[in-house]
Amino acid sequence: MQKRKIFIGLGIAIVILLVIALILWLKPNQSTNDSAQIKNADATMSASSVIDSPNAANKSPFASTSQQDIQINCQLKVDSSNHLIVNEGTKNCFEFFITQYGEKTLDQIKADFLRYCEATYKDPLKSQVIDLWTRYLQYREKLGDIQEPSADKEDPKYYKAVFAEMKNLRKKFFSNYEIDGLFGPEDVYNDYTISRMEVMNDKSLTAEQKAKKLKALFDDLPEDWKENLQQISQLDDLRKLTAEIKARGGSADELRQMRTNLVGPAATERLEKLDVQRSQWKGRVSDYLAQRDTIMKSNMSDSAKQTAIENMRKQNFSNEQEQLRIQTFESIHDQGGQLPFGD
């Protein structure tokens, strides 16, 4: 039982993992963060190199059946003295082996990782990797002991409590340098996302004030994160704040001010043009469906109805793309569903 506790514990802590999954939707591509992860380490090291995984193109004895066509994700970085540079790539290497659990037992995974290290690395690097791997497994095991917070899951305090517990747990197994390397990028987007949640949940703020605070949070991000997060986070914020304003009957001026605060005047102008286009499309669709309903309820024969509708469709929607879209709207309308105008 103790051998399986790493994974059983994580099963018990499924809520925690779901919390992490909720937060990680903001995670940017790893490649854009490599420089940020090793910036401090590289500043003190004269040279570095990457240790590539063996068996990159062939079946690997270290991979599970489902991973045979996947390159072992262990491109570890070392300095000029052959010492490990700890970064997110190090964690990805460990997780590659850990995710084989189920197809392999924990003992098999441990044995495979040790054989992999023996075949790939030499001391002092090999001993460092194995030592960190051992502590990482212990950390994963203890994650299962974290208690679920009593706060409401809709409250940002719930997520703050979870990650505070995780951060405290890391200190028992890793140095500050190792924590920054293994979890630094994760903490950036966790903290950013929780801060966004706090702003969105603050009922004392107007939509315009929320937009200002969200923009400030985004501006405080490291430059290499902004490109990855801009479209994801700002589009989501725009959607939520727009829905908030419309739900309480806010004015066009209020909507404009919120958008300006969040994405700037140029993007706001583009959004307003898009609003006009959407409104025009909505009007065309609504008018067409109303006329179509009139035809469908008439005394015309079925074939005459079909011909009249097809002619009307061609007249109102000239290009093929619009005709395909309107047929989708027809189907949803006939089934009594809500039309996907994207409001």
C-alpha cells in the first residue's frame, strides 16, 4: 500500500488536481519560458549544454506501451561543470516516467528511471538527477495529504489555500533554487489566474474598475508571458465583463469604457465594428427565419415551400459560407434551441 501512496494519495487529492487543471488552462507553451526559467542559473554559469534522451526515434525500453512513439521528454540542462540546471524541463522529465503508472507499477517506474539515468548520465550529474527524482516522488506522495479547503469552490480563497499548502510542502523537499526551477512558471500563471479571479469576484468594483485592474495584472507579467496569455485571458475577461454589463442593462458608453480600460482604444474600435457586424447578421438571420416560418405555415405544397425557401436563402445570403451558416441556424431554430449569435 505504501508503494502506491504517491498515486493513491493523488487520487484522494483529486480535488486538488482538478483545481490545478482549472488553473493550467492559462499555461503558455513551454518553449517560450525556457529563458525565464534558467535566467538566474545561466547568469552564474559560463557554459551550458543539453543532454538529449537516447532512443529518440526508436522504441524505448524505458517507455510504456502507449508512449512508444513519443520521445522521452528528458532534455536536461547542465552547466560547464556537468551540474544539473533545474528548470521545468527537469520536472517534465520526471512526469514522463510518473505518468506511466497504471501501465507499469511504481517499482517498475523507479527501476526504469534508475536504468535510464545509468544509461544516459555520468556523475556528478547522475547522482544529482536521482537525488532530485527521489525527493520529487516524496513530494508527490505528500500532495495526497493536503486537506481540501473549507472555502467555497467559487471563492478565490479556496484556490489560494490549495496553492499555499502546495508551496509550503515544497519547502520541505526542495531548495529555493529547485523550487524556482521546478515550479516557477507554474506559480506565475497560478498567481496571475487567482488574482484575476479575485478581481472578477469583487462585487465592490464596477466593470470599468475591474477592467483597469485586470489590465494592470496583465502589464505586470513578464514580457515573455504576455504574448501567450493576451488572447486567452483578455478574451475571457472581455466576455465575462461584457456579459456582466449587458445582464444589468449597462449603457454603450459603459461597455466602451470597460473595453478601453482592458484592451485600449484601438482594440475597442475594432470590437465596436464587430458589434455592428454581429448586429447586422443577427437582424438578417431573424428576418429570414421569420419569413421562413411564414412559408412553412402556408398552404403551399411541400415542394413549393422548399423551392421558395431555397430561393429566399440564396437571395439573402449570397456566398456559400453564409448559406452553410444559415442552414445551421435553421436546424437549431426548428429544434427550438438558442441561436448561436455569440452575444
